[in-house]
Amino acid sequence: MISRRERFLQILEVLSKHGFGFALGGIKEEWRAPLARVRLIDPNKLYSQPVHLRQALEELGPTFVKLGQLVSTRPDLLPPRYVQELTRLQDNSPPVPPEQIRAMIESEPDSAAEEILAQIDPTPLATGSIGQAHAAVYHGVDVVVKVRRPGVVEEVNRDLEILAELAKLLSTYWPAVEHFDLAGLADEFAQSLRDELDYLTEARNAQRMAENFRGDPRVHIPEIFWEASTSRILTMERVRGIKINDYPALEAAGLDRHLLAVDSTEAICRMIFEHGFFHADPHPGNLFVEAGGRIGIIDFGMMGTLTDEFRDHLVTLMLGVVQQNPRRAAAGLLGMTSQEEDVNKRELDRDVGILLRRYANKPLQEVRVGHLMGDLIGLLRRYRMHLPRESALFLRMLVTAESVGTGLDPDFDLVTVLTPYAQRFVLHRLSPEVLVKRLRDTVEDAVQMGVEAPEYLRRLIVVLERGGFDVHLRADEFEPLLKRGEKIGHQVIAGAVIAASINGMAHILASDPERWRRYHTPLIAGGATTVGTLTGYLVLSTNVPKVRRLANTIRVRRRF
């Protein structure tokens, strides 16, 4: 393996050759000489066409191909023509010789090497930048054995370190990316790729997915053979079937393509709205149709998880869309992003309203999710709002679901399939059980602030009395102290939130009193026994008269 410095120069040379030399003006003077043998691009000309970017990534090898594939899932970062070009990235990694594969399997003490090697096909089923897959028979079961490429961990780690340095260079010398957190994106990519290097992570993902779909006869998740798997070797049940985009073969097998469109997209909807854990790369190559029409899913290296916070923002966005409320929809959209600068909320509300009116009068069957997502992404880019990884993967999943469905059936309507899942999802997030849990969490946080804040105030006073920060306050104490100070300043708001929550829950109670009757019990065991008492405790700890009066209001309202 070449040295880190040699690899860095190699990367710079390839980037310069493909038109990105103008972005590398900050490299060391002594490193410029090796670039003289390639024709550097005039800084006044911009030759960074999408095709050059794709070619450069392919020439730089596995790590950068993976980078391009990851970026292709982020339409909020690049214009559509770049995203489209990056989806064409090809991993041209040559296959590892069979003798090396055998040696690696034999070197793993817990990989059941003898049984696997007894019946393994030396010709790989597929090769990739991380590893390659071979067909085998294990304990009488047809399996696929994925083996990690020798030396790939060291190679990837070296390239990831260089990538982090390049992110800093580009952020400094390429104006076009000044609004992007390239360092943060590089860290995100590094974590994602390192997860893919560990096959035990993929095994756990597959097992979790199998548990989520347990009892669903329409979906097949391959079994993992743990006793024959390690971080470098993964042995799983082989999924046989027709690729979901091999339409002639599906027709020849007499399979109902419309039913397949519904089943495959419903599986994706369940991942998103019911499980909150979804396959982040559900392209047709990872979906197979088995005999009888069951959908087989493979490749669980890249997964997405939806947090409760994201789900709440998603509910806000959905309610805003349904109610044609631009302000609510914009608030939900803003919560799903990670913008780096202030957004003009008035202008955002206006543009979201225009977007909503564009789809307001269309029948559901005429709404294309892909077009809607395209408009939404355009709005995000206009306001320089960036999506966190999970948000981007979620939107991509919806577009992929529609693409799979319309490929199988041109008249397929994703919105019709999506609507009942979305409705149940919203109702669940607004259910008494979830609201009670949310209220309980709010109360616990407020009480914790009331307990801890006086101690931090006492420490601050002691420090000031003894001479000030420059003598007695260490740097590692300063940040948490400021954070607690901010929380103290917001305790009045915390009390108001609790009051508003209880008032709102009283209205919800009136709609379904029987369901709520069992929740008229203590919310937190072991401490104060009612919301009113907890709020009173919080108020007394702050000694704020206005909040004491608020507590009295809460004590009255809790008697609904």
C-alpha cells in the first residue's frame, strides 16, 4: 500500500486533471510540483461538470466511489444533474483471487471455515469495494458468504483521513461550497463507511429487520448464521428470485405486477412509518421476487433510523400539508433540516404556501411523490437548508418506493398506498399513550433542572466571591455552567409548557374519556405524585411569583 503522502498527491493529481485544480489553491508549495505533469485548469474557468466528478471518483478507487454513492442519496446537496450522474458510478474493483478468499476464511477462528470451504463456489456472485460474495452450502442450506477484501480497512482509513483534509481545503478555497458543512459531511460519511466495514453490524441490521417483519408472509429477510459470521465474514441464507425490475421474467412467471407494486411499497411504508428503521438503499438490485410473489430483501449495510424528534417534525409537516397551513408545514420542514444560518421564516411560509397550492386541487392519484419531493428539495436548496442523514434517506426512500411501484405498474399510485400508513402514523403520534409519555418526559426534565440548577448557582457564587473566573473556574466547568444558566432562564417557559400541555390534554380527554380514564393516575412513581405537585416543586425551587400563580392554575386544571 502506498504511503499517505503519495496517496494524497495522487488524489490531488486526479482532481486537477478532471477540472478541480482551482479548488486546491491551499496545498503546500512543495506539493505543487507533482501536479505540473497534468494540465491545471485556469482558475477563471469552471470545468467541474458532473461527468468529470464521476470520472474522478471512479479513478480514485473504492473509498471515493462509496463517497459518490453516498452523495447521490443527498439531492439537497447537489443539483439534480450531479445526482443523476453519480447514480451511474461503477465499482470496478477486481475480484480477490480464490486462494486469498480461502486463506481469509481459514484465518477466522469462529467462522466455521471447514464447513463453508467444503462447498463454496470460487467464482464470486458479486464484487464490491468492501468485499465480495460467494455462493456456498452450509449445513445443507444454500447460503451467501460475504468476505471482506484484504487490506481494505487500512486503505479506507487512510483515504478517510485524506478526505477530512480535503474537506477543509475545499471549504477554504472553493466558494461554491462555503454554505456546506463539508467537515461534518466527511465525518458522517466516514462513520457510515466504517459501519459497512464491520459485517457484524450488517448481521444485526438484518436480524432486526427480520424481527420487524416476523409473521408477514409477503416479505422475506434472509436468516443470519451467527456461528459462521465474524466482522470480516458474513454467512446468510441465499435469496433466490427474479430481480424486481426484470419485467419480462416477471411476466413469464405469471406474477401480478400491480400486486407486486403494492406489496413492495407497503413493505417500505412499514419500515418508515411503523418500524422507524428502514433499508437505506432499496434499489432494484436488492429486491427479488420469489416464487409465489414474496419480496426478498438483501444487503443491510446501510440503514436509516427515524428518531422521535424527527417523527414529531414529520407529523407537523403532514398536518400542515393536510390542513393547507403553510406556517405549520414550514415549521415541520424547518425542524427536519439542519440549516447553518437563519432562515427568513416569513418568506419560507410564503413559498411553502405556493407549493401547497400547487398540489391542493389535484386528485390523489395525480400526485407524484417524486415531483413533490423534487419541488421540496428545490425549496431546501433555495434557502440553503441542509437535511440530516436520516431526513435525506427518508425522502429518498419515498422517491425509490414510487420508482419501484411505477416501474412494475405505470398506473401505480403511491399516494393511495401511503395515505393509510401516514394517517395511522399521525394518529399514533397524537395518541393518549404518546402524549402522556411526552408530558412525563417534559415534567421529568423540568424537575431535574429545578434540582440541579441551585447547585450550579451556588458554585458560581462561590467562584465569584473567591476572585472570579480567571482564578478559580476551569475551562471544562465553563460550558456546562453556561448551559445550566440558560436552562435556569427558561424555567418560566418550562412551567408554561406544562400548563399548556395539560390544558390541551383536557380537550383531548373530552373526545375519548374512557380511553383516558386509566391515565388519571400518578405520572411518575417514587417522587411527587401529580403533575400539579411536580410543577409546584419546580416553581418553589425557582422562587418566581408569576410561576407560583401559574402552578395554582395547573392544580385546578389537573382535576379534569
